[in-house]
Amino acid sequence: MPVGMPSQVSGDKTAFDRFAGWCSSMVSRAPFFAFCVVLIVVWAPSVAFLKFDTWQLIINTVTTIITFLMVALLQNTQTRNDRATQHKLNAIADAIADLMSHFSEHAGADIEQDIKELRQAVGLEEKESTSKAG
């Protein structure tokens, strides 16, 4: 079922979506960055002074796992943001196309080519259209 306006997009998010949004909010703040810098400053000298191979293996493994998980969480957030942005652009393009059609009816101009160019300019395809007529 196509959605007519961006305000009609459901705000329902899964538990994973909410968790991913929360993580994105937390890791994009200055305190998290400061924590990462402090962690590196504390860890870096341990390479020179502590010759524990197991310690380095544990640190490298943990940071790799955390990085992998964070990429998945942040990608979820980015994908939802991209979809919302595209939906808004589609609604704007449809509104402009409708406005152009309305004015062309009164002016007697052939506006179909202009509408097609508008849709191509904003990347709107028929299958992505928010209008019911599509």
C-alpha cells in the first residue's frame, strides 16, 4: 500500500531498530570519542611495556568484534535514514509534478515531458512514487 505523505509513514520500529538508534546516538557523541581516545592512550604503552601476546590477542579480538557489531548497528540506522529521506524526496517530486500538471491544464501546455524530466532529476521512478496513480 503506497503511502501518500511522509507524515503518514509508520513510526513503528522494531526493538532492534530502537537499539540501533540508541547506539548510534551514543557513539556519535563527544564522550564516547573521548573514551576511545583514553582507551587507546592507555593501551598503546602496553604494547611496548607488556610483552603478553595473549593480552594483545584479546584486545585485538575484542576491538574487531565491537567494530563489526557497530558497523551493523550504524548501517541499520543509516539505511532507515536513507529510506526516510528518499520517501520525502519522492513526496516533494510528486507534489511538484502535480503542481506542474495543474498549471499546465490552465496554461494549455504539454507538461508530460517536464514531469518525466523532474522525476529523473530527483531519482523518482514510477515504482517509488508516493501518489496513488503512480
